Amino acid sequence: MEIAPGLIAVSVVLASIVVTWTVRLVNWVWVRPKKLEKCLREQGLNGNPYRILDGDMEEYSTLTRQVKSQVIKGSDDVVPHVLPHLHHIITQYGTSCRMSCLIGSLCSRRRSAGARPSAFAPSEAAAGKGLNLT
């Protein structure tokens, strides 16, 4: 039984397309985020490790459920109740974590637009150094 050359050519083209898309998908979902994580850690920005698909969502939902079960007193700090995941990250990793740098850069943009000063002033010092992602 002989296979037609046209069928072989089509199957080779389809196989190369599937391999190309698979490589691109793996790069997008796993390789690029891990490279970015490594680059940020080398610069001293710590944080949770990259987890595919769900990330930190389970941890965030657990923190949110714990905070909602607590009553806020008038003398309590509001930040742990409003942004429990951000408060947890900053207390766990300090102000040199990726999330606090992102919040700091957002707050500095808002400040330049004439808004009130940010509540995340320590993280703005870390964000002011800049991120080198190359």
C-alpha cells in the first residue's frame, strides 16, 4: 500500500503547526512567567511562587472569608480588613515584594494627578527604584 505524497505533505504541515502552537502555549503559560519571576527575585523582589491556572486565588479567598467573619472595631486598622491579601503579602515579604511595588506605582501615578497621598508610602520607595525586566 502506497501513501500519496500530498497526504504526507499535509500531515507534515499539520504536525508542524501543532508543534508550533504547543511551544507557544508552553512559553506563554509557563516559561515566560517563570523567567519573569526569576528576574524579579534577582532584583530582590520576593513574592509567592508562580502557580499555573489558579495562582493565589485559593489563599485570597481563604483570607477574605477569615476577614469577613471578624468584626471591625473603631480602633482597628482598616487595611487588613479591606485588602487582606495585600496586607498578608506585605507582612509576609515586606515592602520589597512584587504586589507592593505594583500598588506603589499605581499610587504614585494617582499622586501625580493631584490626589491625596498614598497609604502605601513605604512601598513607593521600593517602586521608585524601578524594575529592570530585561
